[in-house]
Amino acid sequence: MNIEITSYNNQFKIRGVLNRQNVGVFIREFKDVFDKFNSLTLSIEGLTSIDRYGVNALAQLHNESISKQKRLSIIGMGCDDLYEHFKSEETAA
């Protein structure tokens, strides 16, 4: 299954699989997104699978939001790998 990204204003929904083969689509979709929006809501409810490349792409988006002092909200019950990554980042900080 491929990745499907839909948007309405500053709210994006991700469905399918986010992996090495399609992470470029994700990166292109969110390139310079914080130049357009002050806040961004990303729903990962429809994300069925994610690999380390997908987790890294989301982490990069998160880091960009911090560096540009923008708000990023990731909502939905997505994959455990993603939550474990951010949980370990909070513990390390």
C-alpha cells in the first residue's frame, strides 16, 4: 500500500504505509510547510505501517517546527514505532 496525504488548510491526514520507498513523497509534501502555516495538525490515524525512514521524516518535521517556533500536533492512534521514538526523545532530553 502506498501513502496518501490529504489536506484541508493546515490539517493533514496520512493514510497507508510510510516507508523508505515513499518517504520522498512525504518530504516533498511538507517541504517549507512552516513557511505557509504557523501551526500544523497531522493525523496519523490511517497510518498502517511506518519504518525507520518514516519515523525520521516525522522527527525532522518535528525538529523543523521547533527551530522555526511553529506548532506541530500529531494526532491519532498511529504505529507504536512512532510513539516509541518520540517517547525516547523526551526521556533523553
